[in-house]
Amino acid sequence: MHPVQTSLRGKVALVTGANTGIGLVTARELARAGAKVWVACRSQAKAEAAMAEIRAQVPDADLVFLALDLGSLDLTRRAAQHFLASGDPLHLLINNAGLAGFQGTTSDGFEIQFGTNHLGPYLLTRLLLDRVVASAPARIVNVASQGHYKSRGIPFDKLREKTRTVTGFPEYCDSKLANVLFTKALAQRLQATGVTVYSLHPGVVASDIWRRVPQPLRWLAMLFMITNDQGARTTLHCATSPAVADQSGLYYDTLAEKKPSKLARDPALAEELWLRSAQWVGLAA
């Protein structure tokens, strides 16, 4: 049985990080269900290889490459402009792309995981939001992580510095907390628009996100991880299931709603993150 039970004919989806891992599976299954899918990632060569892989399984897949580098606010703006210029509606925005275990800063000077995992997707979503609302009923799905439970909060005074820890894992957890908080704040702003918003933990997936973890630790850890196909199921559930069509702002794990961390349920923290993020990317709050 395929994970998408609803026809998506006439629908348009944009999936970030769709060239590999659970993003690739997500794009494939949305295309299989009939959606036109924008494959958004940095490398055109990798995107074309991924699209060829999808078409091998879904011969009539309607796929379009979108150059997107979430680690650059300028390049994220350029990607949004390119999509908007196409005139396409946008029924499904899947903020899937992310990285873990990296060191350094983005081109704009933000800690690299916070900048790439939260700030880039925040900007992309804000720039595409009017189109999403005009396409309603529509959904926005933010792929977070159970790592958000380990975050001690958003270190606002440290976000303009390079990665502080050796593993980068605490910074990754903070960025995933930001994903859940962003979902909450966005859902508040989209009440009565016909657009619903979801965050989720995909499972611990054996994907490229772990490529910076040193061997042999990576090989050993990946033995206990789930497959990309399994990992994409909760994303696809949030994106397409009629069962969650009227839910918004919630967090999901293994195809079911789950209570996020106490910090992730703090409306004041969600609002502060929204306001600061708007200021950082140069948008009105």
C-alpha cells in the first residue's frame, strides 16, 4: 500500500532537500499521487539524478528543479522569487531540508545549523506564504526532530557565532526546537485561512543528514536507524492525510500527535523567535 491514499492531481508541492533521503521519498510519493513537485535543493546535478530516480518508478512524474540554498538568505530569496514567477499555486510546502553535525556559520553569519535549519526555512515560508494562502486548502509541513526535547532553549545571544560544540548536536537540537516553535507561531497567524501547519519527528533515519558524523560511529549508529521510506511516512501523513486536515500547529511522531517539549509549548518563546527571525531576515513581523 502506498503512503498517500489521496489523489493529488492538480496540486502543486515544493519539497526542500528533495534530492536525497526522506525528501526524495516524499517527492516521489507526492508525484506518484499526481502532484506537480518542485524539487528544491542546492545542486542541479543531484536534483536531476534524483528526478531520474523518481521517474524510473513514476514514469509520468511532473517534476521541476528549483535551485535553493537555505544557508544563504539571498539565495533563498532568489529561489522564492523564481517559484513565484512561475505563477504556480502552492498547496503543499514541505520544509524538509536540514543538516546535523556541521561546524561554522552561514554566509550571513548565523550558526550554521540554526541558519540552515530554521532561518532559511522561515524566510522561504514567509516569502511564499501569500501564494500558499491563495491556494488554500493548503498545508505547510516542517520536519523537526525529537532532538528538540534535548534543547535547553534558543540561545539568542549566541546565534551570530560559529558552532560552539565539537559535535554540533546541541546546536542541532536548538534548531529543531525552533522548527516546532515556528510551527506554533505560524499556525496562530494562519487561523481561518484554510492553511494548516505541522511539525514532526520522522524517526531516526539512515540518511545523508549524518554524513559529517565520523566513521565507524556512523556505520554503527545507522544499523539501528529506520529506512528513508519509513522516515517519510509521518511527513506524508501530515501533508496528505484527511485525518489531520483540521489540525494545525501540532507536533507528530510515528503517524500520531505527540506532546512536544515544555519549551516547545511556550507561546512567549515562539513569539520572540518569530519577531527576532523577522528582524534578521528583513521582513515585517
